[in-house]
Amino acid sequence: MAQLVEDWYKQMPIITRSYLTLSVLTTAGCALEVITPFDVYLNSKLVIQDYEVWRLITNFFYFGKLDLDFLFHMFFLARYCKLLEETSFRGRTADFLFMLLFGGTILTTIVVGGGLLKFAAPFADILFLSNSLTFMMVYVWSKRNPHVQMSFLGLFSFTAPYLPWVLLGFSVMVGSSPWVDLLGMAAGHAYYFLEDVYPLMTGRRILKTPAIIKALIPEDTVLVARPAPAVWGAAPAAQAHRD
């Protein structure tokens, strides 16, 4: 069993493996009281006045208590982060990292701006953006795989573009706040529009990965899987091939 987990972990692409590792270490560190959530949550006043700039990053790695909900989010993080990195961003690790940085910047801007703008006030209470960033990845994947068939607990079927809305509805049903998911959807749609839609409309590309990121992370070749019908929350499984 341990060998299977080790092999599964080692087969993850670098960005997915790094994000998953930092998330588990941060969340476990808080659970073991090595650090506390108060050390990592997003607080714009502490960032600006006390120069605690690490909060701009660490809040993306805390997923709450070590319970079933934590495992649920780790599953989604590992699945959809890995799917994006191995398909849409195959051989473009630097571009994938830039997507996460872009999404993180959008999410942080909205939350910080929520304290200044009345219409964005509900977002100002969000202290950790980890779930929103994960939801952003789910949104982008769903938009780029419009024909993938999925199923919600075997109750009904739908295509991948409806997955974020199904998850949003499920969150509301179990009593969770919808703002975290909506925030992730907003960031995901901003990236999808600027990266996939706007260039087709105008012939111009706004989002370009900075040269410094491309220099630090060279392009590579990744084994990918062809999409196949999937159940809710599961990644498309298929025969691996190399383009």
C-alpha cells in the first residue's frame, strides 16, 4: 500500500506535487500546533503595516481541519490540478504556474478590495483562498473539456461545463457559503476569457508568461490521458499516449 502511494505521488507533475505537498504540510502543521491558522491567514493590514508578506502566499495552502472535508479538497486538488498540468498545459509547466499566479492575484485583489467596495463586501470575510484557487482550476478544466460526460452521485448526468455549478449547488445544499466557490469561478472565468476567448475575438493575446518564469521552468514532455466519460469528482481515465 505504501509503495502504491509513493508511486502515485512520484508520478504527479511538478506543480501539482509541489502544491499538494505544501498544502498537506501547512494544514498538518496547524493541526499539530506547530503553527496556527493565525500565522498564515490573509490579512491586508498585517501585510501592509507589519510587512508580513508571506500571508499573500501561505493562505493558499491551508485547507482547514484534518477531516473528511480536507480529504475531499485534496482529492479535487490532486485530480484537477494534475489534469490541467498534463493536458491543457502539457509541456508548458511555466504557463501553468503563471495561470496559478494570475488566479491567485485576482483572488487576492477581490478579497482585499472587498473591504473597500460595498458590492464586494461578502468576499472581504474570506481569510483563506485555497478552496477558491482549487475551484478556479476545476472551472478552467471544465471549460476546456466541454464534451466530457459526468455524473453526480449517479443521480443525473451532465457535461463538464456544468461541473462548477453542480458543485456550487452542492455546497449550498450542505450549508456552506457560496462566496468561496463564486470567487473561484470569477477568477477561472477571467483566465478562460483572456486566454481562450479574447484571442479568438481579436487576434491578440493579453496573457503572456513572463520570461523569468519560462527561464526558471523549462518546457518538458508529459504523458497525458485522453478524456473519457467520468463520474462526478473523478478524472477522465483513458489510454496514455505521447503527442
